[in-house]
Amino acid sequence: MTDRSPPLRAVRIEAKCPTCGSPADPKYRPFCRKRCADIDLGRWLKEGYRIETNEGPGEDDPAGGAGSSGQPS
């Protein structure tokens, strides 16, 4: 006979609004209200969220890479 423990159950943690920390409302999840959702959207639109990289400006543009004169042939 093997020792079988009961299966683990997921514990639901109350979600908190990422903008203000209040409990989230299911209607505006993961936010607590429309105002907090709009604040977050404004941060995205103003490019307030960024991921740091080692790339310099223009390095992600394939057309502006080395060997390109930038002028049509």
C-alpha cells in the first residue's frame, strides 16, 4: 500500500489593483475601477512602461542597418 496524500488545491488569492492596491472588481479586472484602468492605459500610451535593453536608438530598424545608403536605387 502506498502513502497517498490528498491532491494539492489551488488557493485563490484576492487580486489587488496594480494601480492603487485596492481589491480588484471583477467588472474591471485586474483593476478596481475604470479610473485605475484608464490611468494604466495612459501610462501605456505615453510609453511609461519600458523594458531596459542594451540596444541603441535605431538598432532595431532593419532598413537603417549597415550597408544601406538610405537612398533608392
